[in-house]
Amino acid sequence: MNKTIGNLGLASILASTVLSPQSDDSLLNASSINIVNTTKTISPNKFSFDNGDIGVFTSGNKEGTYVESNLFYGLPEKVKGYTFLDAYVEGGYYGETTLTRELHSHLENLSARTQIIHGDKPLSEVGFGLGLDIPTKFLTEGSLGNLIKGAYINFDFMPIWINSSGNKIDSKMLAGYSIGLDFPHGISMFSFGEWHIGKSGVPFEYGEVNLAKSFNLLGKEFSIGYNGQLSEGKNRKAVPEVTHRAIVRIKF
């Protein structure tokens, strides 16, 4: 295998998974092998770093305290990458890598999407789906332009998941959202969340809502604020339960 992940094409992976007449197991094993092999061939000089940060979350107890790193970057063939990793005080880690690529120049708001789950190991699960970016000029122009300096809105649908053994996870299908708003004076808000689409209902999986204020200190950009952890709760309902937390970040 001498192709980069960009040449492989996220859209091709998704299309082959949905349309190929092969059996699920052989197809999914081949897809997972391609992801691992192509990722290994990416040359460092084709990697472009955009920005990142490190943050500390705490809810006032040891179980709810962890360090999170976020990294935004670019890969060949216009692939956009985002990786976060949470390292827990009590041990273990959890992270996700999301790779997106525009499907067509005439469909610039629609992208193929691959998500790799890192649950205490580099590759736990891999999901395939689509992302849709909603234009936000209506928020940043006109009368609202004085209040909202920047914005993004995204919806995603991830119907196909495989585990680290290459087997399809039939019970997993996710739909989610992410939204972010930048206000004057360094104030920002963002939220994301996802629901499990199943035969027995639409229970909430996980999400967060964040409100923060940024400031410069010693030549570095810091932010401090509130973070609400949105979780499924005990009854697996569509409406999440909220855990209140504090968050401090430093950008690099």
C-alpha cells in the first residue's frame, strides 16, 4: 500500500462499505486495514498544523477531573483532521480522531466523515458517515454582526461502525450536532452532542456545552469558563443529564 489517506478518499471508503457486494466481515476487515496502512504512509512534510490547546476539566472530584488536548490539522488531498485525547487522573484515556473531506466542489458544505475512537488503545472503533456544514453568514452579517464575530454549525450522521477486529457494530448508529459562536471581548460559546439512533428510541450519548472568556498572559492565550457535561443518564432518554464543571485552557 503506497497511497496516502487523502488518495484513498474518505468518500471511497464510505461508498465501498455501503455498495460493495462483499460480505460485511471481509469488507469491514479490508476497510480497517486500509485505514491503518494508509495512515502510516503520511509523510510529516505533508502534515499542516492549524492550532491546538490543552485544557483541564474538573467537577470538584477526582473522578471528574482530566486533562484534554485538542489538535486541528490538515492532511493531503484537502483532508481536514481533528484529534482530542482525554487523560484521566485515575488512569486510562479516551480520544477521537475525525477526518473530513469535501465530497465535490459543487457540494462544498457536504463532506465524507471518518471517525476513529481511541478507548485506552489507539484504535477501538471506526465510524463512517457524512457531515453537513450550515452557512452562517446570516449570523455574522447585518444587525447580528456587531454581536456575533464568528460562527459554525455542523450536523453529522454516522451509520456505519466497525470494531478493532473489523466486525460491524450493528447496534451503533449516531447522529450529532456541533455549534460555536464567538462574541466580542474574547467571549465564546460552543456545544456538541450526539444521539444513538436505534429501534428502541433515540437515547442521548454524549455532549458538552461550553462558555468561556479568553485572555492573554505572558504571551499565551488562556481561557477560563464553564463546561456542562451532557451525558445519557440512568434512563437512557433523549434529553441529557448535566454535570457542571470548570475548564481552563491554554492555546498553542
